[in-house]
Amino acid sequence: MSSEERDLTDVHRALIQAFIVNRKFTTSELQRALANILSVSNQIAQSGSEVGHEVRARDITEEQIDDYVGVANSALYHLDYEIRCTKDSDNSLTWQLEVLE
């Protein structure tokens, strides 16, 4: 098992699943999705109790997005997929799951 595979957590797996379903996210959509994933992960870590720490979308930084996407990309690379970030004409970022060629 590679170090990237060891670093892959359920949060990364859920993020990959979100990209498989949606294919494309704006930064704010990705912040909301990641906040929801992390909140559920925190609840599970608290043995399923409803008192797990809730993560808000505004608390998710670009650095965190880059970190989670980077680890997810390490796993996706072996499957010929990659999550790429592009800048739109209005300077907003879009994150998209793409097939590597």
C-alpha cells in the first residue's frame, strides 16, 4: 500500500464520490460539499452522536480544498481521472473531474 493510499480517508473517498456524481463544482459549492462531508465525519467520530462538531462552508479554506483534492487526485491518478481547477472569465474557480488522456 502506497503512502497516498494510507493517507486516503473516508473524507477523501466521499469527496471523490461527490465529484463522480456532480462532475463540477464552483468553489462555494465545493466548500459546502466538503463542510457537509467533514461534519458527517465528525459525527461518526463521536460514535454517531448528533453533537459532532459542525463544519461551516465559510470555514473551509482554499488551502484545505487543495489538500483534500491533492490526496484524492493521488488515488484517482491510477484510474486515469483527475480533479482539475480552472479559472473562469470572471476569475472564479471551477473544480471538475476529468478523464486523463
